[in-house]
Amino acid sequence: MAAGYGATEPESKSATEVTADALTDLASRVDALSGELGLAAASLRRGSEDARTVGYRLADHNGTLQYLAAELKGAAADLVHITTAREPGRCPVEWGACPEHGATLRYIANEAITRCTRPGCARTWTRDASVLPCGEPVTHSVVESTGDHVEFCVGHAVDARARLIGATITALNAREA
Ligand SMILES: [Zn+2]
Ligand SMILES: [Zn+2]
């Protein structure tokens, strides 16, 4: 097994050194490769019957490269999101929330989109909010019945109101006023 991938291994430093720009650059190279492959496949399909057979085989892989380029762009966007989400003043919850309905989000893998599942709510997110940290600006102070204090975004404050019995939830701007 490769070092650094086990659950008990310490986090690999090199893993965090891949930047969003590097992934975007990789995506453009895959895009270019996809273009070249498309041209080669089209050219083969215009040739002899034998060439056409080979051309159709290659054409199947053009979609694979386009999918890979889209995945790389999505991964770059995820890295940007995570970097922002870890800054001070950002909601610390490890998954997303609808600002109106709370913990109602579901990622639809085949659409590569996260939707709020509450009927009538049209909000969507282009990232997988079930595995990526929330990262919205904090708006509410939550003091749990145990005395623990956390600060949440508006969506997670909505969720805490529904879920945390006996918690005191206050808007931060109201408290400062
Ligand atoms: Zn909603
Ligand atoms: Zn949040």
C-alpha cells in the first residue's frame, strides 16, 4: 500500500501543495488532449473501413477525457472552497446547509449538483455539500444546553434551532447592536 493513504497515517504535506491553479492547468491540458483525440478520431472515420473501425474506438475515449477535464475543474473549485471555508469567521460545520431550511441538502451525483430537498426551494450548489465544509460567513452564536459555544452560518443556525434542545441561538449582529 502506498505511504500516506492509510487512515492512521499523518496527513501528507505534499497533498496540500497541489494548488487550484495547478489543477486548472492540468484540466486545460486534458482539454487540449481531448481536442487532439477528437481530431484524430474524426480523421480516421473519414478514411478506409479499417481506419473507421479504429476511429470509432478512439471516439469513445473523447468523452472520458472531457469527463476528466470537468472533474479536474471541479476539484480545483473544491480546493478554492475549502481554503476559504477554513478562514476565521467561517461556519465550522463539515457539510453544507440551506440558508432558509437548514440540513436539507442532498448531492445528486449524476448531475454533479447539490440541491435543497425542501419542496419549493430552488437553491443549488455546484459542489458536493455532503462532504465539503460549509464555509459560509458566521451569523449566529449558538450556546448549547451543555454551555458549549459555537458560531454558525444562518443555515446551520436554522438546523441547530430544530435539532439542539435547550440551545440559545442569537444573531451576531443583533448582539453587537
Ligand atoms: Zn432550501
Ligand atoms: Zn454553516
